[in-house]
Amino acid sequence: MITFNLKRTVVDQPPLKEWKYSVLQVCDVPKDATLAFLCPNCYGAYTSHKSGRNIIWSILTFFSFPCGLPCLRLHTRKKNLIEGSLLEDFVLSYCCTCCTVVQIKREFDDQKTLTI
């Protein structure tokens, strides 16, 4: 006779958080807003590096901007346990591109996660 042990394992996950800064809080830091609007590709690559991704991802972000921005936003949400959806990532990345990249950068500014 074959018996199976079907015990459930409950894993406690930490609760998901909200973004610290809204997409529309871009002008709170004029330097970031200016850089994002003047050279969004460079600022996107800088933000990718700030998020802890390697140099290859930063270069890809530079050349594929804004196409790579939803992936960067998704990476940020997963790494920082922020609630949201993939649809929201796409909509914000393409409708409010510069505002979204500033939001992502500011999220990592507070954590001091710059890796060199």
C-alpha cells in the first residue's frame, strides 16, 4: 500500500509595501527631474545601475529606453516588495516615462544600494 503525506507548509511572506514616492512627485528634487527630462536614456542607465543591476543591464537600459523601463520597474517592485501589477508598470513606463524613472531612482536613493 502506498501512502502520501499531504501536509501543508505555510510560508509567511512579508507584507507588500507602497511606493515611497508617487510618480507625480518628480519636481520635489529639481536636479533629478531636470536630468531625467534632458537625457532620459542616460538617467535610465544610471537608475538601472543604482538598482544594483550589473553594467550590461545598464547599457541595455540605455539603448532600449523606454522599452526596458517596465522591466526595471518590475525589478524594483520585486526587490523592494512593493505592490503593483505588470500592467501598471507598462502604462506608467510609457505614459509617464521620465516621471517613472525618477520614481525608481528615488526609491533606491533612500536605501543607499549603490554598488560599484
